Amino acid sequence: MIGLLATVLIVVEIDFKSFGSSQYPQIVPCVYVHCRAILERMPNAIPIITIGVIIVLLGAWIWVGKRARRPIPAQLKPGSPLPDFHAVDEHGDPVRSTGLHGSPTVILFVRGNWCPFCSTQVKDLTKHYKDIIDLGAKLVLLTPKPLETTRRVAQFFEVEFEFWLDDSLVVTEQLGLLQKTGVPSDYNREYGSDTVWPTALVVDAAGIIRFTELSKQVSDRPDPALLLSELKKTIKT
């Protein structure tokens, strides 16, 4: 029973860690230690401990869910002009948000190659890339770190996303999307500890934000079909 309890808690711990270190409540090791101590003294207390563990883990899961929800920053609310910000493209050349004026744009803020949800999002978007381009729109991916893996995925599907880099997280903080200590500790050496909260914007040709989607959880991403639908609405208005 101790071994089974340890296995369950380890699985839950890994699941929590996938949300990033800032979303990981440090309760799993404590729960395990206390449960083991109780079982050693009271072997017949297994049913009570099982119920207690379930309650604690359920509470922790709810805590993670509530903590992960973020309001849309005032500067990114639909109807607001896209803030003026500077970044660099994947070749190191300077780019500016005002340079997007003249065509509708879908902007995705992605966390990095270490995030499997971001890689999956890009892969899913390749299926709708032609539809987006055929509408005369641009697709920009803005990230704190170079997305070599993401670029390879895009090239494999023969799509041309625009990749913008916000290495110092200045743009991320300016837009209210900074996630402190959001990078799992295993990746801190290469990627640092802070990152961007996954977000999608649809901006019209005049630079006005028409749609904003902040992920409810870091594992959550908007359906590419939804972004395409919002883009079509933007073009019609």
C-alpha cells in the first residue's frame, strides 16, 4: 500500500510540475511522509488515509486551476489598439508591432520548445495556415526564446510563420503577460525561470485588437478553427 500511495503521489507531482514551477504546490512530498508515518503506527487506517489523500489532492488541483486563471490585461482587451512594441525576428532584424498595420494578423505568444503544448499548437495551426494566408492575414509567433523545433515543424508543413523574439521579456511584461517562475526547474539553466503566458490575439488591419484569448491553464490552447473564425469576423467588420 505504501508503494501504491507513493506511485500515485509521484504521478500527481509530475502532473503539477507540467504547469510550471509557479503553479506547483509543494504538498506532495509532505502528504507522502505523513501518510507513511500514520500507516506505520496504524496499519488499519488505510481507508481513512485514502479518503484524506483524495481530499488533499483534489483541493490542490482546484488550487492550481484557480491560480492559473488570469484576467485579460487592460492593454490587450478587444477594442483596444495593439500596444506599440519592439522585438527582433529570427534573423536578428528589428521588427515593430506597428509594422503589422495594413493587414489583419493573428499573434500567438508561445512559451518555448520545452513546452509540449506550444509545439502541439503550432503543429495544429499548420493545418489552417493556408486559410489564414488566403484571407490576406499574417501569422506571427512571439516567443522569449528561439523556436528551432517549432521552425522545423513549420518548414516540414511548408508554411511561413513570422517568428519574433522577446529574449529579455520586455514586450511580455509590457503587455501584462509575464509568468514569473513559469518555466519548470529542469529547464531553468537554458530558458531561465520566467516566461510568457500563452495568449492569442486577432488584430485588424488598423491595429485594433478584435479577439483575445488567454489560456485558462498553461496546457490549454484555443482551437485553430476558432482563431480562423474570429479572423473572418474581423475582416468582415
